[in-house]
Amino acid sequence: MLKEFVWKTFENTGDVNYYMFYREIEEKNRKMSESSAADEAAVSNLMTNTILA
């Protein structure tokens, strides 16, 4: 929601600060997704190792 608002504001104003803020949001979302995927993989491995033991 914030990301969309910031992007629309950038589109309407052309203010590079809004674009930079948008990129910051994108980067944080990417890092959160990567972290979440790593956590899911760790849980999956733990469950597999527990079942096989």
C-alpha cells in the first residue's frame, strides 16, 4: 500500500526523492522475502531430519 502510494506520488511529481524511497521499500521487501524463504527451508530441513531420525 505504501509502496503504491509512493510510486504514484513519484509519477505525479517526478520528484526523485520519492523514487529513492520507492527503491528503499523494494529493497527491504526483497530482503524480507529472502529471509522468509531461508527460514522456511531451515524448518523444512529440521522436519525432514526429525522424521528420518
